[in-house]
Amino acid sequence: MAYVVTDECVDVQDRSCVEECPVDCIYEGDRMMYINPDECVDCGRCEPVCPVTSIFHLEDLPADRAHFGPINAEFFGEIGSPGGARKIGRVGRDHPAVAGSAT
């Protein structure tokens, strides 16, 4: 996994990252966006356009947000790697840790 979306995205979902992503690997849950670890090509274009500083390279995740690495990966457990977010649209659910979190 190259890049990870963290808690600053919850209930914001600005989508600037989606528009910037050249491989369409950023998927939309109900409350936040998720980067597919199998589809991300580590280009880094999503990180600087995020207005809430929610996207980090996995190696640069702050310690208090380290759990978002597994959260992003586990989100794709059911849908796998469909080959692009536009193919499936809004997923309609979130990882349980995000779905139940307070903002």
C-alpha cells in the first residue's frame, strides 16, 4: 500500500483526490474515501490536493493514525480490486471502525 486516507476525511469527502488520481483507485464509502492498496501506483498526486490533510504515505502515517493503514486495506475485503472506482460507484458502506466513529 502506498497512500492511506485517515480520519480527517470522515464526513468531509472533498473528492479532490479522486479527480487527481490517474488510476482511479480512490473509492467512496458512506463517510470517507479509501485508497485501494492493490491499485495505487504510489504517484503521490492525491496527497497535496487533499484540503484537510487526510492522505499520508503509509511510511509517513502519524503514530496516532497508524490504524488507518489496515482500515484502508480491510475496506476492500469484500469488493477486492474491481479495477477502478468509477466502475462500481459509491460503495455504500464503511469499515466498521469508521462507520461507528464519532466526529
